[in-house]
Amino acid sequence: MDEKEFLELIGIGQERRNLEFKQSTPWNDARFKAKIAKAILGFTNIRDGGYIVIGLEKQNDGLHKSVGVQPKHLATYNGDNVASHVARYAEPYVKFDLEVVNFKGESYVVVRIYEFEDTPVICKKDYPQILRKGAIYTRSYRMPETVEVPSQTEMREILEITTEKRVKKFFQTMGRIGIIFSHAVSESDEEKFKSQRGDLISDE
């Protein structure tokens, strides 16, 4: 991610459904790690996933100020360690990337979380007051936070994504074994005109 992409991500200083900010914290902080795992589980269960950016502090006006990750905190981050920690809570696995972005002389940790691949991700382990075994986490439509599925709106989204993926996988499987599905596609007005025009010309 270059500086332009990063600025587009954090520019307005506000969290969104697909974007969460965290202040500089060392990775060996147990509660912080649990909160990161929870956020990652939530992002993977929404369409197109989302981002966590570490290195922004919330101000009194509700906006977030870019201050960067303290060097001693930054030294504690390792992609493999983060992945190992998240894997303890995620069933099935979560796909994400972690990178350090340098912006205006400061360093930030950016976690890019991808939409689940086949089935929604469920929490498989408890963490007191943060994570609950068996819960399905998502990002709320009402405010930018990670929550257990709160309503039929969020659940419908998860079901729609799952259905789309299963249908796509079905057709891919059929294609691999040589079964080709034909489907009727309605012609546009322009296509119908060209077809009719071609028939008239051929009849002359």
C-alpha cells in the first residue's frame, strides 16, 4: 500500500463499517490481541472484508488523529504471530495480510482482512468479556463496531454471500468434469434490432 492509498483509507479520520482504527499498542497485550481477533472475525463475515489500522488515536470530537505506532510497539508485530493467534479463535481460517506503512515519518500497522472463502467464520474459543465460543461476528450497520450478528439484515448478508459462493463453486466443479450449462440470455433492444436487420438483409 502506497501513501496515496493509505491517505484515502484514513483521510477523513472516521471509522466505517469496513474500517477500524486502533491506537498504538504492543502485540503482547492480551486483551488488545483478543479485540483484534474479534475485529478480524467480524470483517471476514462482511462483503469485501475490511481494514484495521493501528496507530490512530481517538480525539474528544470523535475523530481519529494519525500519530503512528511507537517503535517499541512496532517491534512486537509479526505477521506469523498474528495469524497464529487469530487461528486459535477462527473456524474455519481467516485470510488476511499485515503490512507496515510509512506515512509522513510515522509507521502504521495495516491489517487487510478478506471476505470468507467458503463458509462464515465462527468463533471457536472464549476470551472473557470479549469473545464467545460459537458466536458469529460481523460489522454492525448502525455504527462501526464488531458485534455478534444483531439482526436479520446482517444475517441475510452472510447467507447471501454464502449462497453466491456455493453456486459459483458448483458451476466451477461442473465445468471441471465437462458439464456445460447453457442458459437463455434475454436480448437487449439493440441486439434484437441487429438480429432483425440481419434477417431483412439476408431476405433481400
